[in-house]
Amino acid sequence: MKLVSLFGLIGGTFTTISFLPQVIQVWKTRSTKDISLGMFVLFTIGVLFWLVYGLMIKEWPVIIANGMTLIFACTILVFKAIYK
């Protein structure tokens, strides 16, 4: 594995995992009142574009990190809709 890919995987892992505490918090409290819907919609769209970009350039660190982040961000958006 190239060093540049390793750095990409490590960075992607940390930024992706950073969403897990928020998902768990929302799941436990069933509250999303302090989460900005506008911010998360824009963020999710941005992550989707990063995922497509990763697929286009065939870079696994970009694909994996943004694929997982997209799942977490969409989960929070679904919770935001459910727990209004």
C-alpha cells in the first residue's frame, strides 16, 4: 500500500468515525432539536459528490470514507425527520 493511500485511509477513518457519537447520541435521546437541518442537508450533498468523485478516480480511501460518512449523515437526517 502506498503511503499516500495509508494517510487517506487513516484520515478518512477518523473523520468518518467522528459522526458515530452523534448518531449514537441521537439514537439514545431521540432528540435532534439542536442539529441544523440545513447544515446536514448541505453536508450530505457534499459527501455524495465526494463519493462520486472517489468512484470516478477509483480511489478507495475516498470511496470508503465518504460512503460510510454518507450512511451516517443520512441516518442523522432520517432521525431528524422522525424525531421532529
